[in-house]
Amino acid sequence: MKPCSLGWFARITPVLAGVFLFAPAWFPLARGADWPQFLGPHRDGTTPEAVAVPWSSDGPKRRWKVDAGSGFSGPIVRAGRAYLFDRLADEERVRCLNLTTGTVLWEHRAPTAYVDNFGFDNGPRGTPATTTNRLVVFGAEARLTCLDLADGKPVWTVEAGRTLGADRGFFGPACSPLILSNRVFLNLGNQEGGGVAAFDLATGQLLWKATDHEAGYAAPVPGPALTAEGPPTALFFTREGLVQTSLAGDVLVTQRWRSRQNASVNAASPLVRSNEVFLTTSYDTGGLLLRLNGRTVTEIWSNDEALSAHYATPVQRDGFLYGFHGRQERGPEFRCVEWSTGKVRWSAENLGAGTVALAGDRLVLLLESGELLVAAADPRSFRQLARSQVLGKGTRAPFAVAEGTVVARDTRNLYCFEVSPK
């Protein structure tokens, strides 16, 4: 296969690449019905929320619509409020909205001069992360900002691009922060010892940095603990591959799994099941399942035929993976794949690219066409249960399923739809 040119590569969507995978007291869990960070309450694209089908002929009921600026940052939902990080003119903007009415409750703005090298989009890429009283965003100029969740007032700011040499990459910094045990974890990408890093949530102080890896576009996730009673670890999918660290910054594991073309990205975040970790990327590379045992890594399977995700992180249920396979511009398939073997159970064609979440036993897909689709999470076959055009075309930001709603954005607006059973 011919390597892509950077001119073509400008059409690729970077992953809009933060907590609560583990319930112990290291960090307070959000309510189960919230979507308080990238990839939801468990940082794996899943929620216990139920999604009702079928819809009316007009699709799910739209509760409200507000304007959205540029960027690929996805909305989040916590405790009856929705939050969106975007760009308006020469400012990056964080807004807090009432989930019932769409009314803006507070707004924070900061200047930005970021210009995408390819004219793709100048807005932020990373999705915010929250605790019960803090909200953290990482902008397109690598500015890391912590805000008070109640009123949006700044708590601290770290200019990580200027002071720590955060990687600009092809499309600017795009990491969605991970908050774990009062620390903020980032793929920074500095090749002089700051590939991955952690900051103090209370003060913004740099706690540690490690590796010389470029960043890529995947967001870090909580990893398996080293002992049954121990704290979780942190997993980073850098441009080079998997990095597992302790919360204190000890590098426990590195495993190379890099896209085989220079003009490429590792974009989908790692998926964790017990002590196993699944990685997936495109560009003639594909999927890799690893078993972690302390500092020992065992490969279970790898190939480029099962699940090669361009940018959307797949989901997992009952030992089966569900996700998009293949390059965005070539019309990927949506697939079900056995976690333990990589065997493809079924493929659904002609959907195009998109992002996916798992709500209970149902798959929720938001396609780049702007269509919202619900299907059964069933390894026997693809069964579409509902489908409706709800957003404009060119939809690529991740979405939230929370508190009986789907909150999603396209290139112009942020929408809230009612999807809970009546």
C-alpha cells in the first residue's frame, strides 16, 4: 500500500483524545448516569443508561439546540449540566449548560492563536474531564487549565506547550485529560523525557514525566492494578505504542505498536478487561491484545484483519469488541470481534465512519453523516433497532449518553436529544 501524503492526511480526523474505571477511594465516582469525561463514566465508552427504541418518524425528541464553535472536543454531562469546550473567534471557550433547558450557566474564555498546519480546524480537540468540583481541559495550544466546576473560575493554568514542549503533531495537541487519584495524566509527546506526564490536580504542579515518545492522538485510561489490593495504573497509547506507569510515574511496561506509515497516528484509546489490554490502530497495523502481569507482557493475538480502528475507540461487552474497522475515507465496516481470539463474528457495511458507545445492551452509533443509530450488542448478527438523521454532515466529535439524553455536536451546533425509556 502506498504511504499517504500529508496533503491527503489533512483530511484525517484526529482522535479527540480522561476516569473512574476503578471504584476505590482514590477518586470519587460520578453518578452512574453521568458522562463526566471522554469515553464516559468508566473511560471505556460504556454506561448503564438505557436507550429506548423505536423512535417516532422524526427521530428522538430534541430537547434543545445551541451554537457550537470550532473544534472536535466532545460534550460531557455531570449532575444535570452539560459542558462543551470549543473555539469562538480567537478564544477557546468552556461553557456550562443546564441539561434540561440548554441555558448557559457560566462561561470561561482564554485567548488562542492556534492555526492548524493543514487548514483543517483551529478549535480544541481534547474532551474535558471532571471531578465533583473541578473541570480540566487541554487546548489546541497545549494549555492545560483547571476550572471550578461550580462557576467556571480558573484554579490554575499550565502552558504545557511553551514550558514543557508538548508535541504539536500533525493537528495540534489532542489529548483528553485523565484524572485519577488527584492527578491529571496527559500524552504530552515531548521527545526529551516528557512523552507522558502527570500533574497535581490541586495546584497544576508537574509531578513527573517519562519516555521520549511522541504523543499521537489517543487519550490515557486507567490500567490494571499490580496487586489485588493496589491502586490502578495509568495506560498511555503513544505514537510508539503502549506505556504503563504507576501513579507515581514508574514506567512498568512499554510495548511497541506503531502505525507503519510516518504520516499516521495511533488514535483509539486502550481498552482494558481485567489484566488484558486491547490496542487498535490503522495504517497497515491493526489490533493487538496483551496480557499484563506486573512488568511482564504477553501477546495473545495481533493482526490487521480483525479490527483496525482509524480514530474511534471501540467498546467491549461480554467478551466481544464492537467497533469501526478500516480507514475513514475508504468507508470502514462496523464489526463484532471476539476479544480473546480476534475472530470476526460479523461486519456491517455502508455505514461510513463514526463513533460508538455502549448503553446497557445496546450500541449507540453517531455516524459522520449526522445519523444516530441504535443496534443490539449481539455477537450473532448486526441488528439495527433505530436510525435517524439528527445532526449535520461532517460530525466527528465524540458524544455523551447520560441522564436519559444523547448530547452531541456537529460543526455548527450542540444538541440534546431525549432517548430514555418512557
